[in-house]
Amino acid sequence: MKIAAIQMVSTPSVERNCEAARALVAQAAREGARLAVLPEYFCFMGRSDRDKLAIAEVPGDGPIQRMLAETAREHRLWLVGGTLPLRSGDADGADGSRAMNANLVFSPEGAQVARYDKIHLFRYDNGREQYDEGRTLLAGSTPASFDADGLRVGLTVCYDLRFPELYRALMRPPCDLLSVPSAFTHPTGAAHWEVLLRARAIENQCYVVAAAQGGTHENGRRTFGHSLVVDPWGEVVAIRRDDGEGVVIAELSRERIAAVRTQLPALEHRRAF
């Protein structure tokens, strides 16, 4: 199976972002991708963090969700729809003061087949930059995966990458592919992005596809980019090193997964504590 990591530099315009996403998914499809992953907040990078609450959609309905379904159906591929803000029915978010950062997956028929709400919310303060997702988002609580043409795909988002226990939970039974749509800040990305992605691939002996925001956004935020695919041995098999929009394509090999797990059966050697 060919898989695609789509890199974007999203703006405060949902319409422009959706048009860009459509074009990039179409490019991935032309290059043979059967599964494509959009980055975190592919649909919106607001002037302020709370701006996302104004575009939060009701689960199951809204222009962003319709676009994802239509695009998956048009190009007959599995589409991991980055993330978008969804309204929450929980007491803490029922008044619209906070939303869920939701990762939705659509089948080649355009049906939603999975939803993962980001569990780990990012907070960062280096003395110059401050960011706290918890001010506008509610954390999810349940790992999620789906089946794509016989491949088990685990869903994670951005900051989740720093919590290997989530990935271990997704490996029962083992995943063949782990998806990581992201919007890493430039400082944290430069320090940790590639090494964390390679670690998750190595310890779980599966492919990792990471679709990133990459560039300087209209709100002044700079994201790291470097969308990539890592194989089960930890080798980076495809990467985009430049800022800006683009598509990274790689071939996922079931034989490669089996070979790595056979020669070093680390997943079988796990012990419970």
C-alpha cells in the first residue's frame, strides 16, 4: 500500500484550507496513495487559540466533515483527516467554552469509520513562547484504531508522541501503521520530532506516518514541518525537509513488517509489570 503524509501551512480561512487540502489529497491520489494523512488543524490556524471555538462543528455534520467525506469518496482512498474542533457534549464543554481536538477517518466510500479525540494536551513555556491547549480543549480518554484493507492503523495526534504508553496500548493487537498528524512548534520539532517518531516505530515495529504543519502561519506561529514516514526498523523512508505545502509518499510493505518482527521478536518479549 502506498501511503501519503500531507504537509500544509494552514491559515485563518477554513475555505482556503479546505481547498488546499483537497488539492493535496488529489495529488497524493495521482501518485498512487491508498491512504493519506492530513496534519493537525489542517482546516484552521486562527489568530488566537480561542478562534477555533467559533468554527467547532457538531459531530457528524458540518462543512469540514463533509469536505473530508467527499474527498475520500472522490479519490477512493482512506483519509485520516488531521484534526478539527468538534463540539463536546460533556458538562465542561457544553457551553461552547471548550471543544475536542478530533481526528476523524473516512473510508474510500466516504463513510466515517473512526474518531480519536486527542488525549494529551500540549502546554509549553520557554520564557518567550507560551501555549496551553487546555484553555480551549478538552482531553480525550480512549485510544482508537481502524482497519484499512487489512492493515491495522493506530490513531494519535502531535503531543501524544511523547507518551509511549499510548502507543503500547494501540499494540494489542499490534498495529501495522501509526498515524501522527501534528503541528509541532519549531523549537520542539527541531529538538525532538524525528527522534520521537523513529523511537515509536522502532519500539512498536511498525510504520509511522507523520503529517505536519510546516512554515510560518498568518498568525505568526512557526511550525516545524518535516513530514515523514518511518519504517519498522526506524529508517526514515520518505521526508519533506522544506517549509511549505507538499506530499510525502512511501510504500508500506507487509513483508518488511513481518521480517523485522521475525528477526527481532521484541513484541513477543513484552512483560507485564
